[in-house]
Amino acid sequence: MSTIEMIEAAAERLNGHIRKTPILSSPFLDKLASRRVLVKPECLQHTGSFKFRGAWSAISALKEAERQRGVIAYSSGNHAQGVAMAASKHGISSVIVMPSDAPQLKIENTRALGAEVVLYDRANEKREEIGEAIAAERGLTLIRPYDEPLVIAGQGTTGLEIAGQAADLGITQADVLVCCGGGGLTSGIALALEKHAPNLRARPCEPEGFDDVKRSLASGRIEKNNAASGNICDAILTPQPGDITFPILNRLCGPGLSVTEEEALRAMALAFLRLKIVLEPGGAVALASALFRGDQIEGDDVIVVASGGNVDPAVFSRALEFLT
Amino acid sequence: MSTIEMIEAAAERLNGHIRKTPILSSPFLDKLASRRVLVKPECLQHTGSFKFRGAWSAISALKEAERQRGVIAYSSGNHAQGVAMAASKHGISSVIVMPSDAPQLKIENTRALGAEVVLYDRANEKREEIGEAIAAERGLTLIRPYDEPLVIAGQGTTGLEIAGQAADLGITQADVLVCCGGGGLTSGIALALEKHAPNLRARPCEPEGFDDVKRSLASGRIEKNNAASGNICDAILTPQPGDITFPILNRLCGPGLSVTEEEALRAMALAFLRLKIVLEPGGAVALASALFRGDQIEGDDVIVVASGGNVDPAVFSRALEFLT
């Protein structure tokens, strides 16, 4: 179980170690969306995504002896970088299990952030088996990407900040759109808002065709995606909502939203032009929902969590072509 | 004269109306620079540059009757947008005199921010004559881009924030690199640091070939640039330091730094990759100086003011090519 008390405790552990990201806006986006659009750019967080929050929360909560043995994670993306940097800043070792065909830059970055990268052959090996063998041998603690209460608590600190920032802006009622993969960020934010801003409503945003959370919320039970890959929003393609995250999402969140790949790219281009921030496709689906699904949103204001900005230059340039 | 009291008064008028921009960093940039690099992204300020601070400072200080008659500015760039938005948020009218060959997007943006745009023919008309005629006819107040004490005071609030943020990070001694055109931002920051962080030293950064401030600081008197245009860093190409800004710069600033166009573009690419922010070439010269002129910088930490992000997609894509 993740609870508001766990989020508040995580906020204390994260204090001074994470960035409190600001709230950005632009009159041009407001006009496009026909309401005020307030963007929380977690792309500006350490390692370029909110994932550092959850990683820090989990690692900082370990007992000292356990922590000193080190941690392990499976990820080729934002969670990998978050865990590597959080471990390094704690002065402990981390092992990240990555597919050998992951982009060279991501492998190099994860190493440069202090992790030992263990590569596996995606076709012939299972990362869980490799990871469990290493973890058992060295006594490492596994940091799961989302279905882990301490990780959810860390991501939930984003929601505490939103509650405070919305109050400062005089906003007491609004939809809070969140880019959603396994649901760690969305469920954490929903728990924080439940207590600290009960009329702000978290709503998961996903790519069309990978809208497992939206469909699960509609049916009231966990639904799966048909495909595991094949969408530009790689950071948020997960097979299904988590066993821990889904009950929270189901209890607290408003209906899900979904956008096309082109809409995610257009939102990246508008974030470049109007907010001067770099978003990756998966980190732009909430902004895309605010801009292109306004008919499904309620209220004069909408809050958007822009969750990450780790994008290849070529993909970014492709997004910028929508501006010409 | 601009004084610290004027900056502190401007900070009170700006409170609640500007964004307090955060401090960003990346271990990758630290490694490249061989010291800790702390970046203050004024590209995230309203209208995409620090110029909004000075515009708000000047307009908010006008007497009510004077303000109600409206303001006027000459600019095709960041100052235009800053004045237009600050005027609009004060509920007053603004006239921006722009060359008729300015990029259509900039003209449209300035209009969309609420200004009346008056176009002039750069070859056959003088903007000052046109502006003065309109100002006299309507009783408008001219907001100068940098050689104006109230504007310098507004830009100086950036320095107050830097002093506080550096203290929070435990930094008492460092070079503060500032992208420098006419010197409004640099002189304002220097005045703020003089009182609030006397061992932080402001240093102007410019494009090679347009390093009038650097040469003026070296000679102790105002030096001019040979050319008026012909560099990608358009936002900071000014003919010479201002009559009001230069004495401040000369008294308080460390030696100037200059970088090539390619170095500015490379810094933009690294800001994209490592900080997830969008910089324009003129807004990236301070970061470029931190990364590529490290031998001319003192101390374990360097603070960089990234002053703006209003860049055409094509130029940005050109910068990203340095990553491939």
C-alpha cells in the first residue's frame, strides 16, 4: 500500500536533493486550448524526468546496511538514469540491466551516471533471470519502476508540489493531466491531491493503441495492451497498469485521455516554441491532451505534468517540422 | 543612475508577476567544464527571455496617468515581446516599431501579445523619427531596451535571485557569466551581486567579432563594433555598451569572454541534451563560455545566465546536428 503519509515522508527525504520544478505557461497555449494551461516541467528534474524522485525515495528509505550492498534495476530508459544517479549521490553502487540493442547513448549515459551496466540479449535471455541471479549473488535490492510503494511515494511528491503551486495561483478546481505508463506517477499524484487539493483530479494520458490505463479505468479491471512496442512514446509503453497502482488509479482518477503520435509530436513542437522546454514524445502526451482533447476536459484551468525530456535529436527535429 | 535600492524596489514590483527561474545543472556539463556549472534559465521567463523583467519594472514604475497613455518601444526581438506582454498585463496599450522585413512570426507574436505593431522601411525610414512622432502625438512613454535605469533595475532582479540561490547552494565565490548585448542585464546583475554576494563576479559574454563590451572593459572606455549584423547571436548584437550601463560594467565586472558561432550552437545542443531547455544562440554564449573558455574562468563553480530561448526551429535543428 502507498499512502499519503508515505508521500509526505518521501518529501522530507527528497528535500534538498530534488528540484522543485516551476509552473510554466504561455498565452499562446492558453488560446489554443481555450483555457489556462499550467505546465509542470519534470523534464527539468535531475536526469531529465520525474523518475529521479521515485529512485531517491526508494534508495533513501533503505536500511543503511541494505543500502550499502547496492541496488539493481531493469530499464533502458528514464528509470535507469534515475536509479543510477540516485545511487551515485548516495555513494552506493548500482547495477542496471539493459538490452544489448539499447541506444549506445543511453548505455553510455547510464554508465556515466555511475552505474554498472549489464547487457543481455533480448532475444535469448530474460532480464529478470539475469537480474535475480546478480541480485542474489551480491545481495542487491531491486528498485521496481512503478509497482513499488516507495517509488510511488517519491513520484507523489510531484503532487504535493502541484497542490501548493495551484493554491498559490488561486486554483482550487482543475483536471491534472499526467503522462501515464505503469501508473506510478499518476497514482502518486492522485494520492497527494486527494488530501492536499481534493478538487484537483488526476487524469492519466496515454498514446492511442497503448491506452491500457484508460480502458482499465473504463471497465473497472486491469486491461492489457495488444502490442508491447511500435509507438514513438517509448517511455510510457507498459503492458498493463500495475497491481499496486491500479487500485489507486481506479479509486481516485478521472477518465483517461489518449492522443495520436502526431499530436504528441505537435505538443513537443509547441513546448519548444512557447515554453522553451524539451519534451520527449511520452512526456508530451499530457500537454497534447490539454491542447487537442479540450472537449474532454473540465474547467477554466488545466494542469499538465510534462514528465520527461530524454529524446533523440532526430526525433526532436522531426517534431520541429510541424512548425514550418 | 541605477542603484541597488532601485533593484530592490523593482523586485517588490515584480513579485508575483515574474517567474523565479530555477538553477539547473548536469553532471555531464560539470565534467565537460571541469567544474560545477550552475545554469539559470531565463529562457523560461515570460516571453522566453529576461527582457520581461525590465519591461515590467519600467511600466510598473510609471505614474498612473502616464502609464494609462501607453508605452512605445523599438525592437524586433526579445525586448518587443517583453514590453508587449508587460503592457498587456498592466491593461495598457503598447506600440512596437518593427522593421517591415522582420520575421513574420515575430511580428505576429508581438501582435498576439497585445501590441500595436508599426512597421517601417529599414532602408528609407528611421525608426526613431517614426517612434518619436507617434509618441509625441499620443503621449506615449518610450521604454528603452537597456540604457534606462528602471530597465536595468528590472534585469538586476535576476542578480538578487542568483545571490540567494548561490547562498542556498553554499557558493560564496564564483564567476557569473552573463550573455551581454547593450549591458542592461549584466550591469543590473553586477549591482545586485555587489551588495548581496560581493564575491560573485559578473562577467559579460559575447560573440567573437561583436565583443564591444569585452574590448571596452579592456581599454576602460567605450569601444564600438565594426559591423552591425552578420552573426547568428542576433539578440545580443549591439553597436556599443550603453552610456548608463558602461560605467557600471567598468566598475564591477570581471574581464569579458567571447565565443564563436559554432560554440554557441554547440552550447545550445548541450543545453538541449543535458538540461532540457531551449536556448537561442545569443542566449547560449554564456554557457558556451563556461564550457569552452574554462581556462579563463576562476573557481570550482561557475554560474551561467542563459538569457533567452526565442530561436527559429531551423536554427535549432542546425544546432542539434552537432550531436550526431
